[in-house]
Amino acid sequence: MISHNVLDQLKAIVGEKNVFADTISVSSYSYDATMLSGTAMATVFPVTTEQTVHLVKYLDSVNIPLVPRGAGTNLSGGTIPMENSVVVNFSRMTKILEIDTENFVAVVEPGLVNFDFQVELEKYGFYYPPDPASYKATTLGGNLGECSGGPRCFKYGVTRDYVLGLEVVLPDGQIIQTGGRNFRSEPGFDLTRILVGSEGTLGFITKIFLRILPKPAAKKTMLAIYNEVEDASQTVADIVAAGIVPTTLEMMDNILINTAEDATGAGLPRDAGALLIIEIDGHEVDMDAQVEIIAEICKKARVREFKIARTVAEVDQLWLARRVVIGSVARRRPSYSLQDVTVPRSMFPSAVKEIVKVRKDYNLDIGILAHAGDGNFHPLVLFDQRNKDEVERVHAVEKHICTMALALGGTVSGEHGIGLLKKHFIEMEFSATAMESFKKIKSAFDPNHRFNPGKIM
Ligand SMILES: Cc1cc2nc3c(=O)[nH]c(=O)nc-3n(C[C@H](O)[C@H](O)[C@H](O)COP(=O)(O)OP(=O)(O)OC[C@H]3O[C@@H](n4cnc5c(N)ncnc54)[C@H](O)[C@@H]3O)c2cc1C
């Protein structure tokens, strides 16, 4: 429960229309895209850096923790508020402050939605490569919080590879700027890289300097359909081993093909074991030769059908199916647990084989969705959280999958972050000494553990 005094102070800082403390509003911002939820005292929407500074200083003075939030689509419990905390929602800081096409730099506020940014850049013939499947909803601040990936990240790298600099409000209310417009790294410790992916635990990002790229002249989108998921995963390893770097190399198995098809009617083959969406970009003259090589590799791995999208509408349909698939699993079962492990690319077929086995051993519905080119895959376990026996098996599978990824030389999180959900798994990956270093970094920025408490460690 929030006191009248605190509520009045919050309203004085950000304005009455930017503070919500009624039960419905507060619970609306106490969820994210996991099955977890919490209860905050209030949600506030700062619209400037100065307001953020005042909020941080005031809440520090009354000993109230703060949870930064963008669109709340994270899949790790990263924005679940602990009791008695205030959610600081950046989704009203949406300005594009500058698009500098001469220097390939854009300066934006953290609440700008990734897709809206892409639409604006397109007018200048530019784009921003990191494109989480959720990009129509997610904010750039949230993308930085998690160091998000996305389909295009196979060729172009993840969020951290595009962040040149930041303006950040620290837990004591001071503002720092890290990096800036320069493409070479900043001198001293690389604070930008420490802050990107820190899940709102070290500082609040209020301004972002991003690297942007001119749009490639040409692209081709291909669909490879397989009877067996193992053949699709072998194709991924073969394409990578052949030294070809498509823009995207996405995989969906039979369960998720059907789920996406139920939601979109995109014309996906319901009887296929798996499919790959392969996209290449670059110069027009290179396109056909690359398509030919990729088609040949797919053929060797027993592809059933290999198609090239002929129209923009066909390309859009394929991507719609891919992008809605996580949201559409609610049609199948009421609950889901989405894993986010990454393995070395050459190990991808072994990991997929193991998931197929796990599905049988634990008698659970597990779909496989992957940014496959990166070895980053999302076994999507479908269940009903009211069924205790099923929930126990789901937890056992989560552990099994993380253990398997580590045994194959991988990591427990490729792009969704640790948040609350994967806290016990990060300890399987890092030594006690490494975890101690994490804690020291947290304490150096936030000695009173006021920013997004309880997350990561
Ligand atoms: C259907 C679906 C598909 C998805 N596909 C992908 C995908 O392809 N790739 C991928 O990587 N992820 C994906 N995600 C996960 C999610 O969309 C990403 O993690 C996204 O970047 C979160 O952005 P957001 O605006 O929702 O941030 P939130 O969920 O609100 O926040 C994410 C983290 O950032 C912190 N944060 C937010 N704003 C700030 C700020 N201004 N300063 C400091 N910290 C801040 C939060 O505290 C939290 O820890 C998907 C999710 C869904 C539901």
C-alpha cells in the first residue's frame, strides 16, 4: 500500500497523469511475458531525464526500491516488482532525438518502440539490425536491458554490437554518459558494455546512441521444408560450416508450425517435421549464386521442398507466422515455459536431438523454435500450471535443458536474460568466484540494492 504522502510526491515529480496507484493499473504493470507476477506500490512514467533523477533521489530518500520497465515483454521475470517497489515505466520517453546518416548514428529515448524506430529509419534508407521477434511492441530501453537478439542477429550481431553510448541515471541520482558518437571503443573500462544486458540492476538508461546501417540493396527469403527436424538442424550446421552467413536462419518444428498456422493461416505445411526460414541480403548480383549454394546444402540434408518467396506479401506472411508463434501457443495449452539456451553452432543438431528425446522421456508437449544460425534455441514447453505433476516435470525439463546446453559448451541464456526465472541456472554456468565479481559490480553501482532488486543474482 502506498501512503498519500509518497503518492503526492510522485505526482509532484512527474505530474498527476503519469502516476498510477489503483489496484488494476498496478497489477497491469506487475506482469511480464513469463507466468510470474508481483505487486508494486505504484507505476510512474517519467518523460524526461530530470524527472527520472528526481524520482530516483526521492525514492532513495524514503527507502523504496525501483523497477525499470519498457513494454514488459521480457521472458525472464525481469520486470516483476518485489513488494513495496515502484515501477518506473519508460514507455512515454519515445523521442527520436537525432538521425545522423552521415555518421551512421541515431540518438533515441529508451521508450521508443523498436518497430517505430525501423519505420522512421526506412525513410532515410537506413535500418537498425537487432529485431527481436517482439519488435512491434518492445522498447529500445528494454532491448538494451536484456541485450536482445532477433532473427537478423545471426549475420549482424546482437543489441550490444549497436550501442555506441548511453546516458544513465545511477542509483544515487547522478547522471553519467558513457561512449557517444564514436565508433572506436571508449577509453578506460567499457561501461557501456557493462550496462547493456544489466537488466536494469545498475542504472536507468535515459538516452541511447545507436549505430545504424544503410539498407542492403537486395534480399531473398527462402523456405526449406523437412520431414524430420533432425535434417533441418543438420542443414543449419552445414550452412554455417560452408562459410555462408545468411541474414536469418530460423527454425520451427511441427508443433509450432501448426500453432503458427492456426493463428495466421499463412499456408505453412502442417505435416512437416520442421521448417527453416532462410534470408540473405547484400548486392543484387550475389543473390542467385548464394540461393543456389543454400538450395544444394538443403538438398543434401533431404529437404522435402525448397521455395523462394516471390512477392513481398509472401515474405510478410512467413515472417508474420514466425513472429506470432510464441503468443499463439495459448491456443494449445494455458501455460508455457520458454527456454533460451545457446550452444556452439556445430552442436545444434545434437541439442535438437536431445530435445526430441526429452519430449518423450518427460511426456511433455515441447515445441522447438530457434534463431538456429546462432545456436540459440527456445524449447517451448506447453503445460497447465494448475496440474502439479506436470509443473514438476516442467521444472525437471528446464534443468535438464540448461544442463545439456552447458555440457555442449553453451550458455543458459542467449538473449532473454536471467531476471528471476533463471537465477539458479546462472550459478550452474559461472564459478562462485565469477558470481562474486558480478556481486561486486552490482554493489559498486548500487550499494543499497535499490535498482531492480532480486534480479540476476
Ligand atoms: C512473442 C515474443 C517474442 C520475443 N522474441 C524475442 C527475440 O526474438 N529476441 C529476444 O532477444 N527477445 C525476444 N523476446 C523477449 C523480449 O521481447 C525482449 O527481452 C525485449 O527486449 C524486452 O523489451 P521490453 O521493452 O518489453 O522490456 P521490458 O520487458 O519492460 O524490460 C526488459 C529489461 O530491461 C530493463 N529495462 C527496461 N527499460 C530500462 C531502462 N530504460 N533502463 C534500464 N533498464 C531498463 C527491465 O528492468 C528488464 O530487466 C520476445 C518476447 C515475446 C513475448
